[in-house]
Amino acid sequence: MKQEINYRSILDKIELPMIICNAHGKIHVYNKIAGELIKLLFEGSDLNESLCNAEQFFSLEKVVNELLNSGLTSINKNFVLTRGSKKPIFFLLVILKIKGPQNKPGDFLVTITDITENWTFNNSFLEIAKNIESVIYSVTPAANKFLLLTESVQKIYGYTAAEIINNPRLVVKQIDSKDFLNLKAFLYELRQGRNSVFEYKIVNKNNETFYLRNSGFPVLQNGELIRIDGVISDITKEVTAKIELEKSEERYRLLIESANDLIFNLNNFGIFISVNTNGALTLGYNPKEMTGKHFLDFVSVNNKIDAVQAFRKILETETAVIFETVLISKLEEEVVYEIHCRPLVDDGKIIGVLGFGKNITEKRLIEEKQKQLYARLVEANRLISVERDRAKQQISVLEQVNKLKSEFISNISHELRTPLASIVGFAETISSDSELSKDLVIEFNEIILSESKRLAHLINDFLDFAKMEAGKMDLIKSDFDAVELLLSVIERLKQDADVKGVSVNTEIPVRPVKIYGDKERIEQVYKHLIANAIKFTEKDGRVSVFAQEFPKEFEVIITDTGIGISEKDLEKIFQKFFKVENPGTVNTGTGIGLGLIKQIVDLHGGLITVQSEENKGTTFVVKLPKNPN
């Protein structure tokens, strides 16, 4: 009791809420400020109940055990207190072990700090820092204690930020011994108040090698250094690339020597300083025969003026130049080259020209033949276009529409008669044959039900088509999860695919994607396209459904390995009444499905496109805005 009084008298002199608890998290000493704070925030019938509420809120017993198990002398914990509609309060608790008699575990000193004002800024900064690969830090002037360290440090050093903060020497031990002198110079510059940069090599906790650039910035107050801020960047790729470049210089030299292109160096008078071996051999010379001679000695008479102008342009404008010229080989043969040249500059002065030439003799011969062929093709296309225009003029647009309408009416009659015939036939069988087994009656009833649903679906399509024709198709829009809708459609149609032996692959986002639209109509779009893909894909074929979310739209791609659509039919695929003719297949359908689907997508402000190739498959892409407004 006497010790508690001594603790209390000491703590009351400190203008900061402080409490002392035992190993079970029970508060038995608190200063006046802490008592008032606990009574205000953790309401109870009396102060003892408020203390119990505080013990539970701060999980003192759990925190104390964590400190004991960690082997540390202190730990920090953050807590947030929410109180209905009031703003939340953020607390920082610092828990420190107090030695008991004979160095046995004693009590625990807890400091309570209100950090509400700084919490929002710190959290926002740390959230941003998570997405920055570089390490941001702040240390004391002695560089022996971290004031701030972002979590990205773990990717480089292998230790968490907390581990390094508790033991800063962990990062120093990883620095290559050859870089310690530079480290001392780096710290010296910073302590003198000057910005400094330190590049060094480390081998981290996981035995991985990194090259780093530490950019330090001294922070002064009244001329005195109060802390050092800095950024540690991973320059491993940059350094290793430089090392590789240095190692491969010899390989590049050998590569130049063995290259078939003509690679050369001229002085600013146009004299060959060097020529690669293979390039010289292409012209029938060895490099020594060309070195020391003027480049014009090897240019054909008809190309000398253009070559001189190109060389003069390089020297006068200091820009790269590309030109064609004809060089004369040792056997007096003309060889066409495409020459690429650029000036060599040293200390602001042009000292020569570096260039390479590609032998394009064969290429020019081929191009000449292609020009002749192209001219013939242009004329042939012109004649074909004339004949095509004449043919188009002979076809009446009205006749096409009437033909399509006639086919549509014929299709309607057929599509309606087929399910009706099944319904009537099986119903009459059930009605007339009283001796039918129960299993057959159930089977016939299922057929009647299936055909009835098919008939209802056809009638709904016709009604939708009529509304579309009259311009009266209304949308009942709401917010819904497009991913959930798409998955439900696929799940319902998978049975049809399994029966047919067609595999269905999907690649769809896991998280919900909300869009604003007519859920039933959009379901109609997905169902029609996926069902068609299954319908027109042969056994052992594949139907794939991909979906991806963009900032303003949701895209679904439905692709199959089916029979495909011919090029002539592809441009009419969304026309009303139009049906694709597929030789060797039963051509079912009314011809209004895809036209109706496009109308629904258009009414949502979306876009539907199609790509197809006969006997290879078809791909439909549907893009719908997440919010048309």
C-alpha cells in the first residue's frame, strides 16, 4: 500500500495520463489525470467500474502477456474508441516493464496519449507509402534511432520495419565492408547540413544481393540538425545492367566484327578510320584495303553528289542521317546500301562519323516486282469494283426486305408448330391410353412442360420484337451485380453443354461489379449469346467466357470453337429477320434473336461486336457502361 502511495505521488507530478497495472492487467495505481480521463470516457456506476471498463477496452492482460513473451522492455499499441455518432478517439499506449524486488517481474507502467489529431495524417501517409517501392525513413541526428520507417523496407532488407526500429544495427550489418568509408562520408555531409547521396551494396537476411541508393536530407531548426530524412531506392537493375554492359563490351566488339552489315567510322574529312571485317568482305575487300581511303572512292559516279550532301548535312546539323547509295565492289558490281550515319562528338566538337550500311540490293529488286504486281492488282480491283457496283444496282432493296419478311413468317409458323405438335401429341397419348405406365406419363409430362416453356420463350421473343419494331421497348433499370448475373447464366447453361460434350471455360472477376441497367434484359443478352455458342459448337469443342472490369464499363467476351460465320453473313448478323445459312446443319431460329440483343445493348448505351471465321469459331464482345450517366 505504501509503495502504491509512492507511485501515485510520483505519477501525479506528470501532466500525462499514466497508470500502473499488474501482470493480470489489473489497474491498481493511476494519477489524477488518468483517473479523470478514464471516468469521462469509460462510464460506470463508480470509478472502479470505469477502471474495469478501461482494462477490458485496452486488453491490458493480453498486452502485458505479449510484452512478457516478446523479451522487449516496452511495446507500443494503438487503440480507437468509438462512441456512437461522436468522432472516434485514437490512443497510443506505451507499456514499460518495472523491475520487481530481486529483479523479479514486477508491475507495468502504461502511458496513455491521445493521438487523434495526427492519426488520420499518419495513416494516410503510411497507406500511400505501402504502394511506394522505395523506403522512406527519418532518423535521429546520430542515426542510431528510427523516427519513421515504411514497410517497404522488408522487401529489401528482409526484416520488418518493427524489427529494424527495435534494432537499427540489423541494416548496418548488411552493408558491404567496402562501402563503410562511403557511409561515414555520407553521414558526415548530412551532419554538416548538406544533402548527400550514398550508393552501396548489401546482402540481406535472405542472402539476396541488392544495390541501393540512399538520398539523405538534413532537417535543421534554428541552424541545428534535428533529424535526417531520406529515401532508399533499389538500383539493383541499374547497377547489374551497368556491370553486364562492362562485361559484354568484348562480346559487342566481336559481334560488330562478325556482323554482315557494313559498320564503319569516318573522320571529319570522310576518310575510313575503321571498317568491320565482314562488311568489307561483302564488297570484296579486306578492312586494310578500305582503311585510309575516302568513302567517295567506293561510291558509284551517279550517287557521289547525294553522298556528299548527306555527309555535309551530318557535319553541319549534327543530326543523324539515313540515305541510300550505290557502292562499287572490288569486282565492279553495283551494291545498293541503306546507310545510317550519326556524328561522333567529343567535347562539343564533331570528330567524325559513325555509320552502318545494310545491303538492300535484293530488297529493291523484290520491291520493284511488288510495284508491278500491285499495279496489276489495283487495276483488277478497279474492274471488280465496277462489276460489283453494277450488280448492287440490279438488286432491289425492297425485294430483299420482302424476302426476309417472308422467311420470317415461315420461320414463325415452323417454330410455333414444332412445340405445339409435341405438346398436343403427347397430351393425346396420355389422354387416350389409360394403361400407360407411371414412368411414361411422367416422361411425357416433362416433354410437354419443356415444349411449353420453349413455346412461351418464342412468344416472349415475338412480343419483344414487336415492341422493338414499335419503338416501345422500356427498360426497368436498377443497380445489380453483373458478375453474379453472368455466373448464374453460365451455371444454368452448363448442363446443356455437358450433354453435348462441350467444355465451358470461364475467367471472371471474383469481386462484384455493380452496373445500372435492366437486369432481365441483360440476362437475356448473356443467355442468348452463350446458348448460341454452345448450340453451334460441335462435341469436344470449347466455349470460353471472359469478363473484365474497366473504370467506366464492364466487358464480357464469349468465344467458341464452333462452325463460325462466313464473311458475307457477318456484316448482316444483327439485321432483323436475318438468319445465317450453315450448310449441313439444321437451321433453326426465327432470325430476330441477335437483332433483339443488339437493340437491348444499344438501349443501355453499350456496344456489341462480333468476329468470326468459318469452321474456326466466333467471338462476341459486349461492353456495358457501369453507370450510363
